[in-house]
Amino acid sequence: MAPGRLIPKAEAIRRSIETALRTPKGTRLFRPDLGYAALERDGKPKKGLTREFYKSSARDVLLTLEAEIDLQDVQVEMDAQGTLSRLSVQYRRKAHGQSDSVVIQY
């Protein structure tokens, strides 16, 4: 896409979700309270956390940052060491009722 062009709303929402779940909590300059609590400052998943923590932390940040969606589900995949390897987020756009999903690999 050329610089200065608007992106479609659906794409903007997907990017917002991905950015929220790739930004460690405490690293946003003017909003250190926002971010995904399951990530280290370098953006890698924290070790030793439960599947439920990864899921609830993702839900918390998305419900706080993304007002244009109804969050339907967050699925967590972990590697053999028990560390987050993938998040799958299913949501519905409030404005149109359109369902969509975002998958994030860590």
C-alpha cells in the first residue's frame, strides 16, 4: 500500500490486535499500563506461565484497547517447554457483525 493511503477498517482492526499482542506491558511510552502482560520486554513470551494466564492476559489487553470488536475466543498453543507459541483470536466487528480472526506466532 502506498504511503499516505488509508487502509480498510477490517485490516486496521487486525493490525491493532496484532500490535496489542506483540507489545509487552510497560513498554509503551505514554501508556505503560497497556500491553500484553505475558511478554518479556524483548517481546518474547514469558516462561513458566499457565495457558489460562496467556489467554486471560490476551483478553484483558484486547478488551481494553479494541472497542470495535466483540471478542469471541482466544486459543493458546504452547510449545513442548510450556511456553506460548501461538495465539488465535476470533472476534466479530461490532459495526458490521462480520466475524474474523487473527493468528499470531511467537
